[in-house]
Amino acid sequence: MKIKTVRLAHTAFNEEQYPKDNLPQIVIVGRSNVGKSTLINTVLNRKNLARTSSRPGKTRGINFYLINNNFYLVDLPGYGYAEVSKEMKKQWAKNIETFLNTSKNLRHGLFLLDIRRTPNEDDFLMINWFRYRNLPFTVVLTKADKVNKAEIAKAVDDICKIFNITKEDVIVFSSLQKLGVLQVIAIFDKYT
């Protein structure tokens, strides 16, 4: 797939603001500061489409990026960010849960994990949700440039064992090295 056009079509804070056109959707989920915005900018070859920040929690609404007028890449707020109020965390969780449980156009999930981190309870909840909904998903191990080749291989093996998935279900990603970009685009091709 060649990415020809990209635009932020909608930012939704409630269900009424979701797109109504029934185009396929690929959702990106993960903890705060895992690199969702960086992945979006890198894969779509746009510098500042998704806002990146050294401070986690920048994405607060659900962002719908319209790709080639053909499908949406849906960026959900990161979960697990400790420096916001409990009320804000509850609102983000409600927004994420509402979207995941009501969208009838989800085709695939890109589940991002920092390659240097061990999955936590929230990560397992997300994986279990994908399985419960029978939604295909791929684990994307981000920030691969921060570790060496042996550590990458070990991280892939560990994630496969922890989540009971195969190596084909894992993409190793680095925005600096452009590692994993073509594999993510292949998912766009397959599911849209």
C-alpha cells in the first residue's frame, strides 16, 4: 500500500463524535508513553501529524486518522498514566471502553509495548479483550533502537510465551531505524 493521503478526520470524546461512514478501522492501543504517536508519524511518513511529547498523556481524545480515504487508523489515549487525576483516568478508561465495545468497524488491533518493559495487568486486560472479541491483533514492540539484537530476540521470545502468540504476531519497531514500518503497512493492506 502506498500512503497517498492522510488527515486527522475526527477527535472524539464521546460516541456521538465517532465517524458514521462505516469505513474499516485499525486501532492502536498501549500504555502512555509507549510511542503510539511516533509510530503513527513514522508509518504514515508525516512529521507532526500525531503530537509527540516527552510528557505522557498527550492524547486525550480518540483520534481518527483517515488514510487514503479508505480506512481509519484509530489512536486511543494511552492507559496507565499516573500523573492525572483519578477522575481523568476514569473518563479516559470509559472513552476507550466505549469505543472498543461499540465500534462495528474494527478490523485489527496494533497493541504497542515498550520492548524494555514487562507487560502489566492493564496490558493483559487489553490482550484478553482482543481475544474475547475475536479481533485479530499484532503486538508491536516499540523503541527497539534502545536495546541490542540479543535483547530484541529475548523480548520477542518472552512476549510470545507470555501472551501465547507466535513470532508472526509480533513486530519489532524503531522509528529511528524505520524498523517494522513495512510490516505495519502490510497489516493496513491485509485488513482494509
